[in-house]
Amino acid sequence: MRTFKKIYLSVLSFLLISIVFGTASYAWLTMSVVNNLENLSLTASSGNELEISLDGDTYSTSIENYVLAEFLRDVRLQDVTSVDGVNFLTGGIIQEGPAIRNSDYLSFDIYFRTIRRENSIYLINNVSSIVEYDEPDIGTFIVSRGVSWTAKHNFQNGPELSDMVLQGDTGVYHASNSIRISVQELINTQNELDHRSLDDMKIKIFDLSKDMTRGYGAPYGQFSYFQASTQTSLDLPSVVPETIYELTEFHELNPYQALNNTSLLTTLQPTGIYDTKDREYFTGKVRINIWIEGWDADAFDSISTDRIRIQLQFKVANPAITN
């Protein structure tokens, strides 16, 4: 693994980000990424039950491409690392200094507004393991084309001693396996009725690969290869971030009732503002961060040329009752 590595985000002619709201009050955010962030859009459909905004003032069912492109045009995604999903350092396992938001990693805020009585927004339906790069589907996923790479050194690529990759062995490696997404709940300062404290805010890190064995600080994979290629001895991190690998499921007879709050992202707050039919608006705000985790077992140097496609699906529901 290089000390400094970039994976450029793009879509050949454009990058599309869309949030689409369906009849079941869910949404999805899609991104195709390759080299440069160029063109992005946020859209919503199926009525006005759930609206989005970048500034918390102007809500609509769509946001024009050029607006998001202006936000994200300078992003060059590097291997960075974070133990809390909020603060980021560049350089992967060789930490160099603070990472720059929307330069070294992707980060943007989204406001939600709804007139529905359900007040909790969840990240749902991880289908990463069954989606093909060229055949995206409804749901949450991170997929990539994969890159063919020939190892220049022997290294251990799994928890078993038999998981050795020998010099000259060629395999396909995926950047999607090393991507992390954090969702940081924020106080909506534009809502006078949002009286929550910072202690109430949720911060969650997601690894959609579902593979806990190849997560943060694994002693094999890229860590083993880095030591073999540099003849450098490093200590594994003593602090491992709390990471979510499974998303919330919902009651089979009531799709609006969460069975757990594992992927609960934000709780919408009343505003005291009503629409023309005397229905109160509820709003919420989150910050989404997306990065290549430099301490992931799959953060090999070769993935810097991979192509990634990301889609996040959100749903409004009633929270699970916990004791």
C-alpha cells in the first residue's frame, strides 16, 4: 500500500447522485464514481411526502445537477482513516495529518422534511453481495468493477496461514470492500424546536461489505503486504472504531415498524410549521461521509484505479421499542 494514494471519483461523462422517494416513504442515494466528480443530482418522486434540501431553507423534490457538482468538484478520494466517523487523517496506516473535507474524502449534508407521522430515518436493504456493477438494483450497495493485480511480494491475505498470496500471483481486488460510510446526525439550527443537545446526536459507521474479518486493523491483507513491500514493522491500532455490518430489518406485517435501531440515522423533529392542509412538518439533518479506510484489509494500492458505484436507500419508519 502506498503511503499516499488517491482513488479518483467520477463517472466518465457525469456523476449521478439521486435521492428517490417512493410510495413506502423510502429513498435512495446513488453514485457512480471513477475519476472526477463532475455532475450530480438529487431527485425525489411519488409526491411531496418526503422532501430534501441542501441548505435547510429551500425544499423540493429535486436539486439540479450543477448545484451538487459545485459542492463536490474538487474531491480526490484518498486512503484516509477515522476512528469516529467525524475526524479524518490522511495517509492510511501511516497517518500524515488532518484530511480535508471534500478534498480527501467525500462529505455532504442533507436535510429531510416530511409530513408523515413516522419520525425516524433508517439506512436499509444492503444488497451489496448480490448486485453487479453493470446491473444496479434497488437497495443500498457499494460495488466496483475490480482491478486485476499481480503481487510483487508474498503476503498473508486472510486469517488462516493457508491464505497466502505468493509473488507473481494475480487476482481481482475491489475498492468497494474498503469503503466506509459514516452518518452523523446534526442539530438542525434552523428549526427553533430542535432542542436536543450534542450528546443526543447519533454517529454511525457502516461497512457494507459485511465482512468483519477483513475490517479495521486486520493483521493480514494490505497490512501484511505493506510490511512485506517496505520491510517496515508497524503496530496494529489499539483503538478500533465501532462499525455496523448489518442494517435494520422491519416487521413483516408492518413495513413502517423497525425491529431494531441498528441503522437508525436521525429522528425527525417537529417544527411548529404546517402545510396548507394543516399537517405539521418534521425535519432532520445528517452529514454523510464516504472514504477509503486505510486500515481496511482490502485497501491495497491497486484499487486506486477501480471504479465504484454507491447507492444508499433510506426509509422513514417508527423506531423499535427498546428496554
